[in-house]
Amino acid sequence: MSGTFVGMPAFPKAAHEAVGNATLRGNLRHATHTIRAKRARAVAEVPDWAELREAGKRIKDHTLRHLDRYLVQLEESVTAAGGTVHWAADADEANRIVADLVKATGEREVVKVKSMATQEIGLNEALEAEGIRAYETDLAELIVQLGKDRPSHILVPAIHRNRGEIRDIFARKMGAWGRPAPEGLTDTPAELAEAARLHLREKFLRAKVGISGANFMVAETGTLVVVESEGNGRMCLTLPETLISVVGIEKVVPTWRDLEVFLQTLPRSSTAERMNPYTSTWTGTTSEDGPREFHLVLLDNGRTDTLADEVGRQALRCIRCSACLNVCPVYERAGGHAYGSVYPGPIGAILSPQLRGTQSEIDASLPYASSLCGACYEVCPVAIDIPEVLVHLRERVAQGGEVTRDGNKVVLKPAKGHAAERAAMRAARWAFARPGALRAGQRLASRTRRLHPRSLPGPGRAWSEAREMPPVPAEPFRDWWQRTRGGTEEGK
Amino acid sequence: MRVALFLTCVNDTLYPDTGKAVVKLLTRLGVDVDFPMAQTCCGQAHYNTGYRHEAEPLARHFAEVFGEYDAIVTPSGSCGAMVRELYPRMGERARAEGRGGALADVLAPVVPKTYELTEFLVDVLGVTDVGAYYPHKVTYHPTCHGLRGLGLGERPRRLLAAVKGLELVELPGAEECCGFGGTFALKNADVSAAMGADKVRNAESTGAEVLCAADNSCLMHIGGTMARLRTGMRPVHLAEILASTEEEPAV
């Protein structure tokens, strides 16, 4: 994945700052609660939502089970329609393919449709290193790019910014990238949008190369689909002479008809729209209009390895709607940057440690970035049981075990820093397997209860820093039960 | 019907009053409830922290201890969800690991017999008015594993609404997690505490004296936060409210 995130601290440390940042928490709370309520209303309108959710899950599971077949079919369809298909095993290979394709056109700049896959591989930075400038054209991505910032949300990458901050970024930075912001720019949404429109328009009209991702790829026809709501995508997909799309291999669906399900569930889950504003579909090239050249770069980058895991593979159903982020109480407090990945929130916490592996400090900490409240699973339009995968990945971190990396089975050692926890869990299991040992421990706690300190040492400090300890009772329940047989022989 | 109280290790050790309340309540409703002394822990903390293999012997132990009963009642949504949702999953995982169906077979009998307290009252006994008296202003927090795991729905609210003298007020943001999350409270203490503080502020805004829930582990976190923030509100387990009567009021 992108080099931007190498060396990220573990989640709790990264979240610590965000929790203490009142402006950020206010921005996130306002934005997530607004979109959460709108989504709930948009979903409640659909009488067959549960069936659509189940259908989406089944289509994705079926496709993933036969991914080898559908990808080859897709390649044939795209090729037959005049496109060229490239296969990239990892981020480096994908970046090299795209850079070479751009250089072959002789161009030095490209316009981009908002795309998670190109962020995942750090394409902009890779192109910059080759002397090619990539312009983000999605409004929020523009804010992030101008502010030399990182996205903090899949769908609303500048969700951590408020209007005042956006005005300042536009006023200060637009000039260095092209048309400057109008004089006296205020923070009203209409003015901000107009400034972005004027700034981006000259880029759309000048660009010879467009780069996109795709929400879906239809195997039977070779059609790609981009779902967006600003119209910038339509510009990038139609005006340039060369179009390069970088798409994760899990984005394929078998037939055009399968889109019927996702074009209902995706807009309502993501932006609470009944129907998506700009849905662009294209199939190869045509001689009369649009790009003359079309390249599809199919990206693996850890997806096949993820597919090999029976529990974890459900993460590949994800259609990047962000409903799980918007409903997540941890995301709301920690913010997107703490997840150290272009995929933040609950889905990021199960996707990043699978795509990248659990070796780094941040990836080993992500499976624990959840209270397992289950709100994410409830809203997921393809029924990814995120808590189930989180617990599965905790097991991988704490216990190690067999995983697939680069197509090979390897056995992971337990991650560092879990030795004390492992010993405690084993000791607790030992005691709990013996009611007598549990009872002895309870009695010891009860007898010494007046001696217990108010703040705990060691790992317990994490509890007592923010919360009082519950008082230990004079006797555990089981002693009362044995003494009184459930109150029937009181005083005996 | 032979009914066993599965109290949970947390309640047994720290909240004996909740156990006494369940016994008192069920006895009043004519249920002869037993407390099998060999019970310990369902293994939830082990399982959810990534120690599934350590949880397995505890699950087997649970199945041995409770297997002979017709119904197993627990005053904990999360421990109830552990048995009902995760025991079958543990069995399936063992099968997928090539260890055969032995674990699944051992655990299967206790799964459908395990009821969270409000399920047992409303679905099995068919009561919503349990004859309780509790003259206080109460707000109710539906805990996550009860709400989304077991699907308790309106059962707790229906039981509370039938309590004489009780004024039930709606908790803003009720369905949002309180931030406990087992070992999450320690591993991500900052986020956990922020979630807890928000929950407590919402509870305070209702003007209630008591925040009620059906899971003491969440109440330990919420109550600990209330005490630290000096709100004056009290956390009380639903069972203690339902056990309370005019003759024998809860303290």
C-alpha cells in the first residue's frame, strides 16, 4: 500500500490525539450523525432492503468463488470492445504500468476521478516521482490534495475539515496548482463549490489523460461503472484521449443485471441518495466519441491472499459505501487518520491487516480498534460480519497461525507484546476450569476488599484513569447461595 | 421445568445483588431456579480477545454444567450472546480446522436452551407485568450484544413500562455503544472513555435518577464513569428493578 502510512503508530496512540482534539471531534460528530440519520431514512423507505442485502451478499460470494473464471471473461470482453487489460500483482507493478502508459502518451499531467484503488497503491506519489502531476478532481479529494493532507473517510475524504478550514486551504493553495480562488472567498458552500468548479474546469478541458478506478466491472460485457455525485467523474471519463482505470480484482460482477442490486443499495448506504446522480458506464472504446485508448489495470495487491482465508474473505464483498464508518462509535471519536490506511473505520480495520498483513504495529493494532458493538454489521449492504472478522484477526495477531502471503502458505508467529496477555488468558482459563480456584480467588478479593486501591497498577491503570472501580462485595453470590439455598433458608 | 441460573463470573464475583434479584424475581413468578455450583465463565473474554482455543474448554465446561437443565437463564446480554451466537461458530471453526464435529456436538444442546432474562420472562413465562414496584425516574440503555446480538427488541422496555411507580424516559442516542467492549476498555482506553462520557452526558440530559441496563459489565463501565464525573446518577441492573416490590423495595 501507499508509503504514506509506513511507520504509523499503533491505533490507540494515534487515536489519543484525535480524542483530545475538540474541533476534530465536533466536525466528525456532526458529519457522521447527519449522514447516519439520512441513511437510516433512505434505507427504511425500501421494503425489500433485507432481500437486496442478501442478494448483494450472494452475488459477491458467488463471484469471489469463481473469480478466476470471471476475470478471464472480463479480460476477453474488454479486449473485444477495444480496451487493453494489464495485470498487476502488487502496488509497484500497478504504478509502473500506469506511469509507462502515461509516459507513452507524452503527457505530463493527468486528471483523476476519485479512486480508492489508486490511493491504496500511492499512485499520485509514484507518478510525481516520474515527473507526472496527477490532479484530483473530486471536491473533497481536491481539498485533501491542496491541503497536503490525508483522506480520513472513504466517501468524504475531507470529513475532518469544516467550512472555515476549507476556505483557508482554497484561498492559500489554489494559486500554486492552477486558477486561484476568487478574491474575498467566504465559507458559504455555494462559493466554495464555485471556486472548485472554476479551478477544475480548466484542468478538465486541458487534460489528455484521465485516470479512474471503478465501482463495478461487468464480466459479460466488459463494461466499467463509476458511481459519483459531482459530475467530475463524467468529465474525466469522457474528455481525455486516453483513459486508464485501476481496479481491484474483487470489483467484477458477472452480468449487467447484477448492477440492479448494487445501484439500489450503494447510493442509499453511502450518500442516502435514492438514485445516484452520476452513474457512468463505458465499454471499451468507440471511434466517434470519448477516449481513443482505454487501459484496464487489474490490481491484486493482497486480494488473492485475502480470498484464501475462509473467515476473512467476506471483506472482499465490500462496495466501499462507508455506512460502517458513519455508524461506528470508534471512528467517530478516533477519526480516520488513526487507522493508518486509505481504508479507515470498521472495514479498514479488517481490510488493511489482510491486504498488508499483520506485521506492522498499526496493522497488528487495527483488529482491536472496536468495541464489537455490531453497528457496522447491521448497516453493511453486503452483510459483512465485521465483528466476526475482527475477532478472527485478533486471533491471528495474538496466537499466530497459518496465512497466505503472496500466494504461499506461511505460519505466522504471535505478534510481539501479547505475551503477558496470553499468560493471563491461560491462567484465567485454568482457574475457570476449576470452580474451587475461582471461589478461592473471589473469597480472597472479598476478604481484602477494604485494602483495594482506588487506582489500579499496570494494565488496570487504563481502567481507573477514567472510571471508578466497582466495589468488591462482602461475599460472592455463590457463597450466599450455598449459605441460604437461594434465600429459602435465610440465616442458616 | 428445570431452570438453571447462569449468573456469569462477573456477576457472581462483583454483582451478587443482581443474582439475588433474579432468584427473588423468578421464585416470585413460580419458577424453581437452581444455581449449579460448578459454573464458572462462558469464555467470552477469551474468545473476543482472540483466544478461541482457550475459550473452548470453558465452553465444554459450560455444556457439562448446564446440559441437564431445560432452560438456562442469564442476566447478561453479552454472555447470552456468547452461548447462542458464538458457541455454534466455535463448533464450526473446529470442524473447519479438521478437528471433526465433536465440539459442535457437545455445545449444540445448550445453545437453544439459553435465554437472556428478558427473553425468558416475556417469551417463556409469557409475562410483562412481573408485579414490581420501583418509584423512580429511569432511563434504559440497550446494550449492544442484547440489542444487535440477541435481538431483545422491546422486551426490556415492555417489562419496565409495566413496573408500578416507574417513570421511563427515553435515552438520546440509546443504541450507541457505551464504550465498554471487554478488553477494548483497556486496549483503547481513550476512545472507550470518550464513548462512556458521551453516554453518561446523554443519560444525565434525561433527568433520570437511574440508568438501567440488562448487563452489568456495561454498567460497570457506565457506572464507573458516572462516579468519576460525579453525576449523582446510579446504574442499576434491570433484574434488580423487576425484583423490587412495595413490601421489599430494592435499595
